[in-house]
Amino acid sequence: MTAPLRRLLCLFLMLGGLAQCRSPASRPRPARQTLDLAASRWAARDGKVLPFTRWASPAHAPRAVLICIHGLSGAASDFWPIGESLPRDGFAVYGLQLRGQGNDPDPSRRGDIRSRKQWLDDLEDFTALVQRRHPGRPVFWYGESLGALIAVHAAAQKNFLAPPQGIILGSPVVALRPNLQLNRLKNFALRALLHFLPGQRISLESLGNAEVQVTSHTTHRDQMQHTAHYVPTFTLRLFAEIEQLIKQAPAAAARLQIPLLILYTPHDPLVSQQAVENFYAHIPSPSKSKAFFPQSYHLILHDSERDRALLIVRRWLETQTPKP
């Protein structure tokens, strides 16, 4: 594997995806799904039990609910800045733990996903359960990185069981920087490997340098050394599913009609400022806004402009929801 290809895969291991494969058909929905607040567990449509994070609820009925969706190599607990600040302003905050990541109860499934539709189904099911828990209250999504892509595609679906009132996208990887594009030969070689070995796992260590800047003061390696949810290897199949989310993001954006807020930065190692602005320009929603963070990197909520980001998120939610 050449050095440029190793660097590209290394970035994707941390924040994005690659390649192409076919998604299986959706599984039928079971008769009953559950949300266990005491155990912080919930049951998905295929019977899989997954954890979630719930921060202290407001003293009274919340004015709205925010569900957070983390990125690759992330966890629901990464949204603690939001979880520790918004409940005091009257918002209930939940963190959805993505299957196939470090907190997946099945260790053999960590670093793998059969289909990107499993992520979309999980978000739909979890949102429906949270809505049932808070009847009559508007529900919003905050997706970061990969989570932002999942939120975009889910919100763009027709006949979605539990649509959100609006979505917030933090550092959405809607297109790759030009220096990360593969030439035809490398692209062919990688897709051939995917075809024959979709479950092949690649470790971060085998790919070399992991010193990619994710905040103004930390690298991805720094972050992973202090996280219990670190995933050491990922499958080519997982990269394939994320690539499709990236490729189809413009088409999904063209179907978004709900309120939307985007948080972005010029220092993201995967997506350029211009790519995010182009993506934003093609969203037809009559109620959309964007916030630019010139000194931050990919993880805006953990960078030097965190307080400003939290203020913008709170004010945006307040404009979208009446006081109870």
C-alpha cells in the first residue's frame, strides 16, 4: 500500500469512510421496542440492545429534546459539553451510541457495519422511543462528522416514522478535500480488495502516522489515548458504507425542508470550508443558518470556541421552540 493511500485510509479510520458496496434489504420491524432509562439501554428493531447516554433532565417538562449522534471512533458521551449545559436551559439531551463503534455490547461487531441503513434505522427507532417518552415535545438532532451524514440522510427520507423538528450538523463530511482523492489505479485496486475481502480489518497502527489535528491543541492520537471507546481496527465494508453516505449527501441535502443549522471550520482535515458552503447553498429549507468557527478544527465542541458554539446551539434551539 502506497504512502498516500495509507494516509487517506488513516484519516478515514478516524473521521470518515471509503469504497463501495451494496446494502441489504431492511429488516422487518418487531412488534415492540423498549427504552430502559434505568439501565441506559434500548432495543432496536432487529432485537439488538444498545446503550445510550442521558444527561440530567430539566426540573420541569422540557421545552424540547436534543438527540446527539457521534462520529466514527466517537461515543455518545463525547457530547458532554451539550449534556452538561442545555438541561439547565430546559432541554432534555440524549446521546445515541452507534452500533459498530467502541461501546457496542458485542465486541466482535466493533469496527464493522453490514449496511449504512442500520444506522438510519437505529436513529429512526431511537427517536420514536424518545418521542414516546416526551409526548408533544419537539425533537431535534445534533449530528457530528459521521453522525451529521447519518442525520442528513435520515432527515431526507420520505415516510420516516419519527422525523425531527430540525437538525444541527457539526463538521459534516459532505465531500472530501481534493488532496484526499484517489487516482483511477488506486481506486480500482482498493475496490478490488473490497470485493474479495469486505471484512478485512485495518488497524490504525498499521497505517502509520495518526497525528491528525482534530482540535487546535490535540491530535487524534491524543484523543484516543484517553478514551475507553477506542476502536483499533475497522473493516473495508464499513468504509464502503460511509463513502456512499458522502457521495449521496448532495442528493439528500436537496430534499431537506426542515430547519437546519451547520457548524463548520476551515481547519477540518477531511472537508473544506468551500465544500460545506456549497452543500449549504443547495439545501432548499426556508429556515437554515450556518455558524463559522475560524479557530477551531474538526471537534468544535471540544475546541477553543466551545462556549460560542454552545451559545449558538442554545439560541438556535430557543428560536425553534416555544417555552412550555
